[in-house]
Amino acid sequence: MNSVEDADVVVLGAGLAGLSLAARLARAPAGPRVVVVEPRTAYQDDRSWCFWQQEHHELSHLVSQRWPTWTFTDAAGSAVRHEVPALSYQYIRGIDFYSSAQTDIAQSPRVDLRLGVRAEMVSAVPHGVRVETSGGTLLARQVIDTRPRPAAAMLYQSFVGVEFECDGPHPFDPTEVTLMGSLAANEEGLSFVYALPLGPNRAIVEWTRFGTTPIKRELLAGELDHVLTGLGLDDVRRVRTEGGVLAMGRGRQTAPEIPGVVLAGNAGGALRAASGYGFLRIQRWAQVCTDRLLAGREAVGHPEEPWLRRTFDRIFLQAVRAHPERTAEYFLALARGVPPATLVRFLSDGARAADYAKIIFSLPWSPFIAQVAAPTAFTSASAAQALLVVTPTGTVCSGETQ
């Protein structure tokens, strides 16, 4: 017979969102009794997260690399360099984040992380929620569901990357990130190279493609090999790989019909539709949710996107979907025509009305005006899932793997 256990809060999934919340709750001197269930049995160094931030912030102790400059290049190699005073592009290794969160959780008697446990049935019961798991039954006042789930999307960003070491110096400037390099587009969509120099003989190179359907990982891996050969890096020692598929502009998620259950993480709207950035958005959500739970209030999911941001992102993704062959032109127009600080604010959810105006005036008008009143087009979740042969292991857009 399965055991039955009570908890104030049950968190389903211990990826970035689940661990960010659990670690904050664990660091509090008092708070609710929390159980976090996660099907994986151990954490691997399988992804990384990047973002723009000032020197000191809540997670600065986990940042292993910072770059003052980031570049965009066209297919011919012409580069546009951006930098913003007092800001740097920062990199956190997945394993460092996982280890830090697990350490915080292990020190708390109120937060219990259970690896190797899979959530199964979730149902309403009087005064709470019942969660059937592979390790027994949990009865909770609230459930926060961070598990990935398929959804229709306007575009998919598929990527694969490798961290490597080489005997001699690699071809990248150690002070700058190649944010979107060798930008090219055709009727199938956009492709670009993303590169993070981690040292004179160590770097991460990722190959990314935008399109209306996901790209199979084995195809991307072959294309990445071709990119590495072109960079003179075909004989490097591969340290690790990462890859996945990011759904951009997901269809509206219906709220859970079960009282006391909220969605969070990617399925709950963590990722920015037009950029794919989500790390800082998840941290902001985790802090808000933590504050509410510590105050005895109900948990919340990610906030609704502001109207201006939501509308702009929809029009931008629609224009990319309608004319994939022009996508490189759009991104290069942003890089060349928008001040770096403005573009960073846009990508980091801090854009002002004046910033949107600068972005709009940098882009060709006709393909975007045509999408203002056009119905939103999606690729169905079932169609996208049918094209995938591996479970997504992360997300990336302009340098962020989730």
C-alpha cells in the first residue's frame, strides 16, 4: 500500500524553476513544509544560462564568466559590436546552479527534494490537492507544477552545442561573446552560430535554427560539425554537449482546472516569446512566489505579459513566420539600428515605450504592418512532437540555455 504524506506545498519538477523556488524557501528561517519531486536521479552539467546584469546581484557568486562585449555578424563576417556601461553578459554553469540549490535545500528541515520520483495523477480533494507519485501519495494545500508540457507555438528554436578544449588558442576574442554569428536565412528559417569563450583554449559553440517546426538533433549535430570544421575546430576535445528545442510564442495555456494548482516554468510562461530568455524571469517569479508563500498567501504563476510587449512579440514572430527568408535581415537591422542599451532592455523585459519606438523604426515596415491584423498562426503541439526524437534538454536563444 502506498504511503500518504502531508505537505503545505508540493512542487512538481526540480529544474530551473522548481529549484529556484525551493532554494529560496529553504533559505528562509521559517515557512511552509515543501516537498519537491523530480524524476531524474542525479544532476548533470547539461546546460548553462546567460543574461545581462550588473556586477553584483543575488546569484553573482555562481557566475563563472563575464564578457563586456557581444557581437552580431552577417554571413560575410561583417560584425556589429555592442556593449553597455556597467553591464556584462554573464554565464552560469548548470551544474553550479544545481549544486548550490541542492546545498541550500539540504540545510533546511522544511524543504525536501526527492530525486527519482515521478509525479503521476493530480486531483482535487477537500481542502487541498492529492498528488500520486511513484514514491507514494502526497496531500498538499497547494501544488506548483513546473513540468514541461507540449503546446502549440508560433516558432521553434532548435539548437545543439558543444563545450570543447583545444591544444592551441581558439579563434574567438576572449572579451566578447558571439551572440548571433554568421546570421543567414532561407525559406526554412534562420540559422546562426553562438560562441562563448571560456578561456584561451576552451569555449562553447552552439548552432541554432529558427523555423516553424523543430529540427531533429542528429541533423543539427551534423551541421554543427560542419561549423566547427569551418572554424578550424574539428579536432577539439569535446567536454560536454547540450541541446534542445525551445517553443517560441506558445499558445495560451489554459489555467489548471484543479483548485490549488498553478503552472510555472516554461509551460507557465517563463520564456519571453520573441527572445527565448527566461533565466531572470524565472528568478523574479521565484522571489514573488516565495514572498507570497512565506506570508501565508497562495502561490502564483508567471505574470501576464504586458499588452505592449505581448503585441510586439506576436507581430515580430508572425513576420518571421511569414517571411523566414528575411529573418537574418530583421536581426541585423536591430543590431545595426538600435542602441545597445535599448536592445538589452528589450531582451531583458525592461523596454520602455521609447525603446519600442526605436526598435520599430529600425525594422522594415511592410512585413510587420502586414501582421498587425493577421490571425496568429501556430504549429500544433502534436505536429511538433511528432518531429522530435529526443526530449528537449534545454533552451537557447541568443545565448541562453535552459
